[in-house]
Amino acid sequence: MVMSETIIYEYPLTEKIRCYLRIEHLSDQLLGYKTIDKPELFKPFFGLLFALSEQFDRGELKKELIKDLEQNKASLNQWRTDKNIDQVQLEKLLQKIDSFKFSQAQSNKAHTIIGQDPLLNQIKNKSALLGGGSPFDTPLLHYWNHLPDQRRLEDIERWLSPFAQTIAAIRLLLQLTRESSIYQECTAVEGFYQNSCEQLQLLRIKVPTHQDYYPTISGYKNRYAVRFQSWNEQPIQDVDFLLSCC
């Protein structure tokens, strides 16, 4: 594995982006289980799946998603006549947005599938137990762990499929958000930096991998503060870093 020369830290400044980032992170972890061939390593998968389902249960998620897609489509349409814009890529983005079919009236299929699946129900009911998940607690999981790899993979695909369209839409919206701003050079005097900016949704901080510090970030909407801390408790001097306010 090739090590990156930089680390990017992200911090959401709205509850909507906070939710989007959590869903993206949970999805990334869940997709990693498609390549795992040791059944005994699958137990954390189900905790991630339940956590993802809980994020989808947020009442405002679908409403916010539909609104964001419509707003981004309107913004992108304004660039159709700009000769400096790659119109082929622009059209692909617009088509991708149009491919998402959401309705406020749609029920939460993911919640329904999880609620009606005997295996997922058994695991969820026992997950609150200290040390729960042993074969005697969840015999159905013990049975599932001994099924052929292809059968388990089919089940994983079935459990994840109700989330797929929403996750794809969230990934696109986060991509557009991240690409809406460029990095600027900044300096944190004695490790501290604060500023304000209009209509912020997401902060992105880029620092070299080899540095012995990391940023802790606080803020909401148009105000934020960054404090760099040393992992080995050494005093922090002035820190140069790159900042993108999206």
C-alpha cells in the first residue's frame, strides 16, 4: 500500500453535511466486507449495517436530499452556455442527477428489509448483550457463517441494495461540495487559527503526513476555529496548512 504524502481532515459545519459524511463513512466500511472471506470477521458488519439504517431513519434526510439535488441541478444548468466549461462532463453530471428517483412518499425500504429479516433481527436483539453474538446467542448467524461465500455475498448485496441509490446521491453531492472550493495557504499561530466565511458547509484541512500534529476543529455555519495538537504532547509552534472552505 502506497502511503499518501498528505492527510485531509474534514469537519461538517451543518447537521445535513454531518449526516452525509457519516453515511459515506459507514458505506465505505460496509463495502469493504465484500472482499472478506473469513466468516468470523463479519460480526462488525452487522453493527455498521444497523448504524446505517438508523441514519436513514432521520426524518429530514430524504427531504434534504431532494432539495440538494434540485439546487445543484439548477446551479449546473447555469454553466451550459459557458465555453470555458467542459460541456461533456457537465452533461454527465446533469444526467447523473436526473438518474436519481426520489419521492417524499416512498417508504424506507431499508428499514423494512432489516425488520423482516430473521437473521438481522436475531443479531440486533442480541447485540445489546455484553459479549452477545456468541454461537449459542445467535445460532442463525453461526449457520450463516458456514454457508458458501457466494451465498453470503448475495445476502450482503440484498441487505445493502435499498441504501444504494441514496448513498450514490450523497456521494455525488459531497463530491460537488468538495470541488466547490480550492485550497488556500494558512498559518495557525502557535497552533491556533480562526476565521469566518459566508454559507460554509464543510471545512477541509490538508497537512503533510510526516508532521507530528493533528487538527481539532470546532465551528458552526459561518464561524470556525482550528487548533493543532501534538500526538506526543510536544509544544506546538506555528503550523502552515492548506484550508478549503466549501
